[in-house]
Amino acid sequence: MRVYEDKNLSDQSFVLEDVVFIRCHLKNCDLFFSGGDFEWAETNFENCRFRWRGPAKNTFALLLGIGLMKPPTAGQPQVPPTVGQKLN
């Protein structure tokens, strides 16, 4: 697992299960998530695209289908801009 700390990262792709972000700023990045463990703390996402795969994609589709989530609209973030704790 790769750890990024106090970094400004832009125009890159990451598999969220393979990285830890601590006090980072990601801009214009593609973030792939399959449903496994991930971690970020005090990290901001600007104009990033979340790509759902595998079980995460199925869960996202189910929540949309039963109305527990609304589809994201242009300019609306898909996750909170800052997360300050481990999420798993």
C-alpha cells in the first residue's frame, strides 16, 4: 500500500484500496473503488471522478434504484470534500 502525505496530486488515477491519503489535495483525478478497505484523512477532492467497480458498483446501483441516493448532477461532489477519519 502506498501512503501519500501532505501532497498536491493532480491529473492522476488511483485505486482507493491501494493507497492512503493524509492531508492531501487531489485535483482532476480518477478514483476507482471496488468496495474494499480504504483510508484518507484531512484530504480534499476537487473535480475528481469516482469510478465504481465490482461490489461497490452494485451497491451504488442498488441505492440509486431504491431511491436511497440521488444520482450526482454536474458540479455536485460525490463524497464530502474533506474527510477527517479512517472510514473502514
